[in-house]
Amino acid sequence: MWVEAEVKSHSDDVELIIDCAYGLGAIGVIVKTPFLTDGWDLGTYIESQTDLHLVVATFEAPFQRSDRTLLRRRLNRLALRKSPPRIRYEYIQDRDFSNEWRKFFSVQQFGRLRLRPSWISEEAVPDQIEMILDPGFAFGSGLHATTQLCLELLERNLSNQTRALTVIDVGTGSGILSIAAALLGASQVRAYDIDCESIEIAKANARLNCVSDLLAYETFDFSKKLTKDFFNTSNQADLIVANISHIALVSMMHNFSSSIKLGGQLIISGFGPAAVDELVAVGTEAGFELYTNVNRDQWCALIMTRKF
């Protein structure tokens, strides 16, 4: 017997809710995306940016009242664009979800970085850098467009450097971006999340990929006032990556500027085209200059360079 928890969500919040569900032991999560048809061409579909998505997380039964209370509490602590309404629960009959879920995962390539699910035995070619994915460890899949964009920009940025860079990952979740940075050659990675359970999951994933010695994880809200240690030049990073909602990014922009070296780069994603102008304006005020803007499936990612 299994329990499905259905959460209606704004598109910007989907990735955060998925990580939250995995952090509580979900054995699989699917997202039912609202699509619109072209009025003239019924065969053309685009993702709706106004209708709510439906995130369906599957847990082992009984998933009792205490578990449901904890899920609601975790969701309330996330920096969501729209607070989720009442969660709908449904008991379903036995099915082999662990094996069914595997069909949604495949080997993915982001430049030299190769993401391989643990049950797939394909061998990497010599020049590839492999990251092992295991949803059983609540690992982010890399399937969402914002995660893909961040991975591609990280790979491009770190691979083109002549020296090892220090990296900060804000809102690390399952740790996919911090671990990718370590595998791609970062000399040191500091990763932060507001949820202590997410930090423990990220640590487990780092051990799975044998990069724990390069990573330091900490439970911390990056939108709060930073301590003097963050402003110390020796602690500033060469690169910061954050794949979170645009509201959270706006609240953190000045802290990003304080935590990154002059000339350092900020990679941000987790928002649609409508949020770009505001993020660029707030980033410019905080001392950044837009370097590039990339898009995929109605999602955006920006690279900004700290100028002052």
C-alpha cells in the first residue's frame, strides 16, 4: 500500500517541492504540467505560466498524521512564490513504484559532465566526468530545465578556467549543483540550505560521489543578515550558483554581492522570463552586470559578473 500526496504549485515552486518530498522519503515524484493549445494549431502545446502545476509524491503507507504534519511544516518553511493549498492524500494499491520510476531516468550529458542513474551500467568515455544519481537517496534528477541550465553553465564556467575556483551553492537541496561543482574541479564548495534534512541528503549524495572532502554543508538562510565571516575577502567565492525562486533571489542579491569576489560570477535560475528584468535591476543595484541570459522551456538562467 502506498500514499500519494498531491500539492498544487506555482511553476516557480515545483523544484523546491520535489526536493522537499524526496527529503521526507518519497520514492517517486511526478509533475502534471498544465498546457495550453495554440488556438489555430491543436497539435501545438506550451506550458502555462498561470495555471497551477500538480506535484504528486508517493510515500510508503501508512504515512501517518505526524508525517503529514511534517510535510506541511517543511513546505511552509520554503521560500515559495505561492503558499500551497490543502494537500490531498490518496491511498493506492501495491505497485512496484521503485522500478516504474526508473523508466523516467536516463544518462544525461552536460558538456563533459555526465549524469548516470546508479542502476544503469553504461561506461563513461575517458574525457567525461561522471556524477552518479540515485533517486533512492532523494537525489535531484537533473530533469528540470532550471537544473539543466545551471549544470550547463557550471560546466562551461568551471571547464574554461586555468585555476581551481571556490564555489558557493545557495539552496543546495539534494546537492546536485554543489557536487557537480566539486567534480568539475572547484577547489572548495560551500553549500547552504534552510532545511537541515536537505543538508543531510546532500551530504549522503556527496559521499556517493566521493567528493565529501571538497564540500562544506551548512543550514543557513542566505536572505538573512550575513556575519562578518562572509564579508572577509578571504572567504569570498569566485562563483555563486543558486537555483531557487525569483522572490528568494531578489531577497538575497545584496548578500550574493558581499559573498563573491570582484570579477566573480553569479549563476541564477528558477524563474521565468517575466522575472528577468527585476532580477537584472536588483542585481545591477547590488553591483552586478548582466553577462548572459539563456532560456529553455519557458525557464531562464542568468550569469552576472560582480563589478563593484
